Amino acid sequence: MKEKSVVVIGGGTGIYSVVTALKQLPIKISTIIAVSDSGGSAGRIRDEFGFPPVGDLRQSLAALADEKSQKAIQQLLLYRFEKGSGLKGHNLGNLILTALQDMQASTTEALEIASQIFRIQGRVIPSTESAVNLAITYVDGTTVVGEHTLDETAPHPKKIASVALTPTCSLNPAAAQAIAQADLVIIGPGDLYASLLAVLVTPGLAQSLKNARVPVAYFLNLMTRHAQTHNMTAKEHVAEIEKILGLSLSHIIINSDPIPAKLLTTYADQHEFPVQNDLQDDPRVMLAPLLEKNIHEQSRVDTVHRSLLRHSSKKILSIISSLLHI
């Protein structure tokens, strides 16, 4: 029997739980990751070397490392320096991948070598080989360039009309091949614009999905982001993705676990709230308890906005197994 293949689309941090769950199944895993990051350690390295940023790619590599025998590798890839005037705030995995990029002159080839070195259980694919930025256009007609601008706080955030990659780029052929061979494509979870649409708007990706005629599942984010999806409901999240893809999602997975009141207060202080589920009558919705009990702790030298709440890989596993009929 042919081994089933799953493609996961998004940013490294958001899809970590999904990839961790997939590793428990006898399947081939490929992740297609955004390369428009312009903040934090990855953004600093990008400015100095000019390569596509590797932050989300490194997160995906860490997720694909075997948890039992390669815990040290995960720690190595995710290690962040907290000392040193030049290294403080930098991630060791980012530095390793940048060195491989410099040696290979190709992000895809650099990742393939990293996968061999770290014995990764799957493939990590940058959405494009080009060095690109995210251009964000707001409903008032203004446009800004740089994913990091989405983390800039404002009392009344402007509504985003669309995002695009600049300069003009094309879909990584390796990504197109992975989609063509997939039995299931999973989008998210992750920030709607910075992680998900940053991949989905890559020229050629939507057409690849249409050609593949493969089921596409979407894991809805747990919380809104003040500068991106303020007050956006589940239906509005789905509409944005379907508008870009030009096709309907096959499955929409939404968390039903209650969020602790203390965390709700913490998020509310940042003007972020649970995504309202207004898709109760949509037959594509799969409602399930998906919340991870352990709260994510962020390094004090990590300046990028990170989510405290995450999806649980153990809880996700049963959902994915049902989608694949395993």
C-alpha cells in the first residue's frame, strides 16, 4: 500500500503541534513554510546576509526531530543566546541554517542538508527560493512593507485589505511537487496574514492546490491578533483563505476547550480575544477540545510577539487520523 503523504502550510511556531502529531503516524510529512519574516533573530540575520529568513523553517525542523532520541537536537535548534553583545537574542538554529545557506546558495538545499544532519522525519520546504517581504495593504489604501510591522501596536488597528509578496516571486518547485503528491493538505494554525497568507499568496500555490484536487483542512487560530485580525470571526478567517485560494476548504477544525480566565485577562490586556465561532451550522466544521494545558514561556530576549496558548499535539492526533482514515 502506498504511504500516505501530508503537506502542512504555515509558519513554524503555529504548525509545531500539527507536525508533532503527524510524526506519530506512518505517513510522509512535508511542510511548506513562509519566508517573509522580518523581525527578531531571523530578521537581523536576513538584513546582514540577504538570504530568505530561516526562523520559521528552523521551527519546522525542530518539530520534525524525533522527540525520544533527538531531544537534544530540538533544544539545539531552538536555543536562544541570552548573553553576548553580538549574539544576544539570536537563535542558534537560525545561525546554523544561515551558514548552510551561505555554503549552498540555496535555501532548499540548505534545508535538505540540515535534515540529513539532524535526521529529520520529513521535509521542510520554503514557499519560494526568493528573498521576499510581506507587503500589507490596508482598507484605507495605504501599504507598508515588512512582516514586523504587523507587531507594531496601535490603539485602533487598521483593517487589512490584502497581503502580497514583494518583489515578484514564484512557488518553489519542491513545494508544487509535494502538493501534487499529497493525500491531505493542512493549513495552520498560525497568524492569518503573517504565517498563513504569507504562504498562500505565493504565485502558483493556489493553482497547485486546484490541480491536486486534494482535501484541504484548516486549523483555526485560538485567539485574534490585535494588529492583524482584531474582531475577526471564524467565518471571516475562512473567507480570507478561500478568497486567496479560489476554492472551498474541506474541513475547518475549531477548538472547544474553555480558555482559563487568567489567560483571557492576559490576552485582553493586549486587546486579543478568542476567535468567535460563527460557523456552527457549517457542515465542514469539526469542533473538538484541542487546547494544550502547558502555557508557553517566552525567552526574555526574544522580542517577537509569541502566543501563550497552543494547540495540543496529542489532541490533534485523533482529528488528523480521522481525516486520513488511519
